[in-house]
Amino acid sequence: MGVPAGPRPPWTFLTSHARVLVTLHRDPGARLRDVAAACVLTERTVQSIVADLEEAGYLRRVREGRRNHYRITPGTTFRHPAE
């Protein structure tokens, strides 16, 4: 059972918040401009999403030298019970 040929649907499986979280999990030292490029979002949008994720306790920002590193908070539950 393969993927149907043709144009892609206009929707995605993951939200922008999920994509940013996954990207920072893969590279905790990524610059937000690089996260924005990887997620096809503006840097300002990524800054807002990171602030949301920090406020909700999903990640925390740790300053290491001149760079920020992001640590995912283990054991944090998702907002929706099916997730």
C-alpha cells in the first residue's frame, strides 16, 4: 500500500509547535533562525512558539557561553488526551 501519486494535500500531521519541539530535540543548540528555516516558519514565529513551549513547561532555555541550548522537559504530558 503506497502513497497515492499526485499533489500533496494542503494539511500536515504536525502543528508548528510540534515541529519546533522535534527540531530542538534533534539539535538542542540550534539557532532559532535555523529552526525557522527547517520548519518553514519565520524567526519571529519560532520565537513565539519557543516562548509558548517554555511557559507550558515543555522545554527550558539554558545559556551556554554565547548560545542558547534548549532542554526538553521529560515526562511532560500533552494537552490532548489522545496525544
